[in-house]
Amino acid sequence: MKKVLVLGLHEESNSFNPMVEEYSLFENFGIYDKDSVLSDDGKSGYTIKGMLKALKENNITAVGGLTLRADSGGPLSHTIIEHFLKTFE
């Protein structure tokens, strides 16, 4: 059976905003991992909910990884990207 790791990084970045966004922004809005990414309540993101539906319809197993959600802001700090990529280790 095929498996897909489900990940998400949701933040509207604006390069004209000089403030670099740190990990604390995501702590305020939403960090979802493993089973919480796969929950059907929509909190981890409606695009993920649609992806889960499509995977299920095609008999593909979804594996929860990590989803980070935040409000709009400036460019992301390298700390956020590094944390997100650790999901693959």
C-alpha cells in the first residue's frame, strides 16, 4: 500500500514587511503534528482536509507529519525552515 507524508506550512509572507517571522508566531496560531495533522476538524488547514479526502478515495495511507500555521507577516526565519525540515529525519 502507498503512503504519503502530509505536511503543511501556511503563512502569508510579504517581502515588503521588514519583520522576519520567528517560530513564536506559529506557536501563537497553530502547530499540528502526527495525528493532529490527520484529524478531520479542519484546524490544521482546509487544503490538508481536501488532500486527506483525495488520498482516502485513492486507497493511499496518509501519515501525519507537521503543519505550521500563522498569520501574515514578513519573510520566514531560517529557524522555522530548519524546524520544519527536521520532520524528515
